[in-house]
Amino acid sequence: MVFFAQGGADQDTAYLEDQLFFSLGYTSLMDTPNQFQQNGFSYGLSLGFIKDIPFNKRRNLGVAVGVGYAYHRHNHNLLYDKNSFEVSDDYRSNFFSYSSLEIPFELRWRTSTYDKFKFWRVYSGITVSYILQNRSKYRAEQKTEVLRNLKEIEKLQYGVTLSMGYNTWNFYANYSLTSLYKEGVVNDADEVIEMKPLRLGLIFYML
């Protein structure tokens, strides 16, 4: 979504667009182990600053680079306990969450002008993320297990992104090219965990 875009004062055509961003969406985990299921609402949110760099006179084409913070929470039946993973339904609640530093790179196209605040946009690019901390928590009838900073997590993540829309309404998608886990097998078997998050939602751009 876009609350407002930056226009030029006194007919200033050297305007910039979309300097701040905030996104909120649903996360679907792809390439999951057998009998894996998500439950509840798995979500992610991010916010940050991005530098708009137009490269033509009309300023409707450009690139952008930024920095942001993201938080993600996945609810599912993949339990982690004592350095092992297990797909199980023997729990009351279970989730895995993490926060990360994000560096987005975008190629941008839009129909804006210095005095046009409602316009179409298509932004695509790559986001590089570094996971700062992570936490796993599950609760069973007689047990609650909380673990932090699992060593099996792949901290450096890469994902392709796309945001597009008109004025306030902007669709956002991010598909990870990196598995969330760098190691780990399920139920002491040879099934390697290679889950990749697909995030779909809305993004807000602001001045």
C-alpha cells in the first residue's frame, strides 16, 4: 500500500518516490517434508528505508537499494527437540520464529510525475537477508520446550521479490532461493529439510 508519494515543490521535477516501506503478509513453506503441515497463521512483517535512484529524465524508471528489519513466525508440526527434528501431531502448540536484517535491491517502473500522487508501479528485485536470532517453541501436555538460535538455520538468505499495484493497493511477493535450514533430517531418516518460504501480502510505501 502507499499512503502518499513524494511530489515536487514549486514545480520541482527532481522528485523521488517511495522512501519508506512496510509489508505484512502470509508465509507458505514450500518443499516441505512428508506429512508436514502448517497450522494457524504463519506471517511476516518488515519495515525499512530504501533509496530511490531514477536513471532517466522522466524519472519513471530507476533502481533502489535499502535496509530493513523483518520478523517471521511459522506455525507447523515440525518439532525440534534435542538436536533433532520430528514431524508429529503430539503437541498443543508449536512455532518457529526469527528476525533478520534485510538489504533489498529493486528495479523500478512507475507512471508517477512530480505532481501525480496516484500511479501504477511495478518493482522487482532481490532481497538479501541475514537472520539475527531465531527461536523454536512447542508445548505438549506435560512439557514446554523453548530453544534459541538453532545451529541448523541458514542465516544468509536470498529471495526474489515483486511488488505491484496502484496508489494505496500494492501486492507483494517474496520467494526464497535459499533453504531455511542448512542441515537437519526428519525423524532420524534421510529426508533432508529444504523448506523455502513463499511470502504473499501487501506492502505500504511512504515518503
